[in-house]
Amino acid sequence: MTTLHDELLMMGNAAVEAARQLVRLSSDQKNRILIGMARELENRQGAILAANAADLEAGRVAGLNAAMLDRLQLNPARIKAMADGLRAITQLPDPVGRTLRRWTRPNGLKIRKISVPLGVIAIIFESRPNVTADATALCLKSSNAVILRGGKEALRSNLAIAEALQAGGAAEGLPPHSVQMVRTADRDAVRELVQMEGRIDLVMPRGGESLIRAVVEQARVPVIKHYKGVCHVYVDKSADPQMALSIVENAKCQRPGVCNAMETLLIHQSVAGTILPHICKRLSACGVELRGDEIARSIVPGMKPADETDWPAEYLDLILAVKVVPSLEAAIEHINRYGSRHSDAIITKSASAWRRFARDVDSAAIYWNASTRFTDGGEFGFGAEIGISTDKLHARGPMGLEELTTYKYVVTGTGQVRS
Amino acid sequence: MTTLHDELLMMGNAAVEAARQLVRLSSDQKNRILIGMARELENRQGAILAANAADLEAGRVAGLNAAMLDRLQLNPARIKAMADGLRAITQLPDPVGRTLRRWTRPNGLKIRKISVPLGVIAIIFESRPNVTADATALCLKSSNAVILRGGKEALRSNLAIAEALQAGGAAEGLPPHSVQMVRTADRDAVRELVQMEGRIDLVMPRGGESLIRAVVEQARVPVIKHYKGVCHVYVDKSADPQMALSIVENAKCQRPGVCNAMETLLIHQSVAGTILPHICKRLSACGVELRGDEIARSIVPGMKPADETDWPAEYLDLILAVKVVPSLEAAIEHINRYGSRHSDAIITKSASAWRRFARDVDSAAIYWNASTRFTDGGEFGFGAEIGISTDKLHARGPMGLEELTTYKYVVTGTGQVRS
């Protein structure tokens, strides 16, 4: 009997072999494979929608809520969007084979640092089946093999999509096992995956905090992740009031359910009396529930009180914690203490306040007079995004194709030996 | 009663606070601190040697062998070398604050990717006390706080050195707790350290494979490491015989006990008959024990037989495994299967063989007509080295100051919001 352990080991070994072959593909070959995958996704629309209908039916029986069913649902437009996503990746520059640095040593050795694929990437995700196509495209474009593990509620949909990608890719020369989907819903598969040292080079968990914590606790291979986004906007004493108003509204209300939305507003005490009432009025009009500290509530009566659980909270909703701070330093201290190292903004006319904020706030992206909502691969101009990292090793902030590569040193000599 | 857990948590919290202050130091301030540390190391030579004498005495009683005692031993010359090492680091460029990339988005947002410290680095090492000074210097120069945990046999020496570094640094403005040494020999301290998510940004274990495996299995924070160095030299069919001879000798014999020394020689079957006897003669003259596969032994009678345990072996000694391969592809396949992704060389006159080797061998450093012994921060021109990584995430190969930094995105706008 094949155990789960053996099954995943076989997948890991097959992925390592695929990765060895993937480094040999040219940019053109990779792009042809992506086009083939897109075509086959569209060709198999009927089969994919049928698999998705079965997932949806099972989800309804299992009592998934409306938001979860919506995330799970596919339709012709969503399948076309996946296919178009694959085609869009062909237009991006190949991240592999870039010369990152080159130099010559006094002994004549020529050293080149060049970008190469990571090897095998495991993506562990939750309900959205489009991740299967999006992640595959980015891994392939960066010449990595991928092992996908989706949520059990989307298993049929994910398998149907993966089969389309495999078939469409194979027709254009995709090495076997370059794209593999874990076929079991057994939770132990995740543990097996993240402990396959020597076979998996990177694990990227995408989903809720409990999924990510489980991965980190079990992992023996490197993990890049973000647990959550507790983003701040700090309105400094020299902020432009109109700018503060429009950035705060945008950071909170434009799409509150995402990781780069603001969760806490900090405002300097010397301007809180004049600016905070306007901000609160504007946010209340957008339906935002405000939770303030004592000073904020003295300025804007009727605000709910915030407690210690509010400062580290990721609401992902139309709720905002509000704190009045005595200084720039206090704002920085609050962000470093309660934030999630994701994205934080200062609204100020003072260049020196900005420099201090940019230096001392320990987050992936720091904004001066702009909304935190720009922390995103597309908004940064990366063309595509595989995720956002609040870690500090290897990749920080939005991760595009370059972040799916590592490097090697290639050193050419003429017989040099070390003395 | 303070538990070990509490004690390490306090160290972690203090290190986080120190890291926040370290980002504010200028390059000049950091260099003055390094000079102060060097001076105090020399001032305290007597105390350090006394502590070391106590360690040596305890080590003799505990039955440490001569090599271990030698690694542990300090003397005035070794203390001066540590101090000179600190001074040398002042001459290197500051790795923090470099603009890695800058661009402007169509909406006018200006994005800069700048290098910043990692934050808090934990170094877990074995017997050589000089690591205390060397690692501290590199962490400080890169504005990181450091928590050191050395081997129990060197605890008194390490504490004496750390106290000198702390006192010398403090006199020049080093923030408190920037350099901390774990004061207990309790093994559980390592587990506590490597599970301090949110306080430790990177763990670097330096020592034997069992130490490193224990760290990886327990860690919840990122680890960069190399388990071992199983390096290969492949003598291709179009190799220059004289060059092959001198590189093979250098890679094996110049310093056999280090991770970038060759452990396995691969040679193409079409030249094995002519070149291998010369190589074996030369290596035997250096005292190397040869262990060959069947074909090698048919060419060079008297060689010991190699078995499956020899191919992945890191001898760190005057022992060499020898295998005759039918092709370049077979050599690449052997290296990827048995190697440790460290350093591998090809000796060939063929540029196409080199390109294939460089592309397909999945190691940190790949050499063409040069010895594997050059994989070293000093030889690469990095000025200093904190370790060598055979991982692929964040840093690969020799790690210098730049590898102790991460980056952040600083984004400046004029009121931009996302639509």
C-alpha cells in the first residue's frame, strides 16, 4: 500500500526532476507553454465548470457561507480571466538568466552572479481555484516546478484546472510533473509537503492566519508568508488636511477586505482637534465603525472605545481603530509595536518627519503622502504578483517573478588555484 | 523564579529595542564603535586569556581532543587578530542605505527599494571563540543586533570577549543590548532562541551537521545554513591534463578540512586512462587515500573500492572518492544527486561543455578551470564572511555584509489614492 508519505515523496522527486529540465527551456518555449495552457483552459471550460458545480453543490451541503461560495465559484468570465492571466505573463521579461553583478578578481577569476530558478515551489492555498492557474503561470515563467495544494472544498475544480494546464503545457513541451496538484484532502499532506527538505525549495502558504501558522510550525523548508496586514496611516502635525482626508478614506474604504487596507489611524494631538472631526464624518458617511482611544473620543463624541485588542486587530472590514498620539516618535513606536510590518503611511508636509518615519518604521512598504493600498505587485509595476511577504528574508513586500528566483555564482578561470 | 524561557524572551525583547536604535547610527558612528571594541579587546587581553585558560583546563578534564583544544585556545596573537578583524571591517562600505532600484509609476508615485538591516540575528556556533568578535563586527556594521550562543566548552572565553566588545562599544555609543551572549550552557536555550518569532529575524547555525539539523528541526524563524560541502571536480574529455592535475591537487590537498575542498573526483572515461594515473600518483604523493569505482580501479590498481556511502561523504580529510563517468551529463547527474549544492568545478577546453555544466549543476558556485577552494567571502572580494549558504533563499554561497541586509520600499507621493 502506498502511504501518504510515499505518495508525496514521489511527487517531490518528480518535481525535482522536472525542475532540472525546466532550467533548459528558453523564454520562447516557456511562453509557448503558457499560451498552450491558456488555450486548453478555454477548451476545457465545460469540464472545469462541471467540476466546479460539484464543488459548489458539496459546499452548499457542507454549509459554506455566501462569501466562501462566491470565492469558490467559477464561470466562463472567470475562466477567461485565468486564461488571459496566463497570456499576460508571456509579455513579462524572463526573470531567469539576468546578470545581477559581474566582477574580476586580481587573480583573473571572473565572477558572475546570475539569476536562476529556486527549483521546486509548493503553494498551499485556500478556496479560490484561480490560484491554481495564476501560481502555475508565475512558477513556470520563472522556470520553477510547482506543487499545488488547494482547499478541500475546491479540490474538483483545482484538479480540473491543473489537468487542463498539464495537457495544454505538455502539447508545447512542458516537462512532465512540472505542475502537480496534491490529490488528497488529507490534512497530513501539508505536513509531509513542508518537511520535504532537499525536494521543496520554498513553501508559500496563502490563506488565513491559522493555515499559515500551521505551515510555519511544521515546516523544515523555507516559508515566505504574511500572517496579516495591520496597516497604519499617521496624520502628522503638518499634514495637509484635505490630503489626509482623501488618503484616509481611500486606505480604509476603497476595499476594506484586503491586507493593504488601513486598520488603525494615528493622528498627532496638535491637529486632532481640527482634522479628526472631518475624518470621522467622512468615514461615518462611508459606513465605517470607529473605535477610539480616550482623547479621540473626547474630540469626537459617540465613538466606541478602543481597547488593547483593537491595536493589533486586522478587521478586514469597515471598522477603524483611532489613536491620538503626542508625537511622531509615539506614532512610530505604536506602528512597530502593533503593526504587521506590511504597509504604513505618513501624511506630512515635513521632509524631516518623513525621513525619520521611513528610517524607523520597520515595514515592507512605507508611504509618504499616499495610500497604503498601493502595496501590490500590479501597482508596483511588477506585472504580476504571487503574494506579499511581511518576512524579511529573501523577499519583502509584493513578490513578482524576480522574487521566485535565486542566484548562483559562475566563476571562470584559466587554471587558478588557491595558495 | 526566572525561567529559561523568560530569560531568553527578555534578551529577545532587548535585542529588538537595540535594533530599533541601531538603524539610527551613521556609518561613522558604527566604525567608531568597532574601533572601540578592538581597543577594549586588546585592553582586556589578560582577563580574556584567564577565562580561556579556565575553559582549556575544563576541556582537558572533560577529555577534549587536541584539535578541539586547539580551536578553543586563545593567545595574544589570536586576540590581536580578532581586534584587527574588527578594525578591518571599518574599511568596508556600509551595506545599509544602498538604493537597490528606483522607479516612478505612471501615477507619479516614486518607489525606492533600499537596503536595511535584517534586525536581530542569532548566531549559534561551536568551539572557536573568535566567532564572537567576527560575527559581532559584521552584525554591527550591517546595523543588526546580535544574540550569540557559543559552545559550552568556550563559555568563559566567549563571555569575556563579549564583555570587552560591549564595554568598548558602549564607550563609543553602542546601544545597550546590541550584542548579547547567552550565559547558560543549557541546550534548551537553542530551542527557545530559534522559536522566538517576531524577535529574531535570522538564525545562522555554524558548526557540525548535527547542531545544524537540530536548529532546523526546531526553528520557527528563518535559518540560513550549510550542512556540509561535498564538492566535485569534473575532468572533462577535453580537459588540459596539466591544468586538471594542478586544480585537482589544490582542491583536495591545499586545505582538506574545509567545506570548499573537493571530496569526489569525476573524470570522463575517454581521458581517464591517460590522466587518472597521473592524478592518482600526484595525490598519493600528498598522502591522499583514494577510493574508486570499478573502472577507476581497473585503471589505477591498488585503489580502495568506493561504495554508495562514499559519494555523499564529506571526508574533510585526505581521502578522495573517484568515479569514471561516461559523459558530461552523467557528471552533472552525479553532482546534483550526491552533492551538497556548494561548489563544483569542470576542467574543460570546451565552452559548450562549460555552459551546460554552469546551467545544469544546481550549486551555489560553479567553476570553469579553477579550484573549488575559491568559494569564500575573502576570495570573492567581499572583505569578510559570516558564513556560506547552501540554501537558495535570501543568500547563496559566501555571505558578506550585503547578505545581512534586507530591503524596504519607500514610496513618496503627492496625495495619490487607489481608484
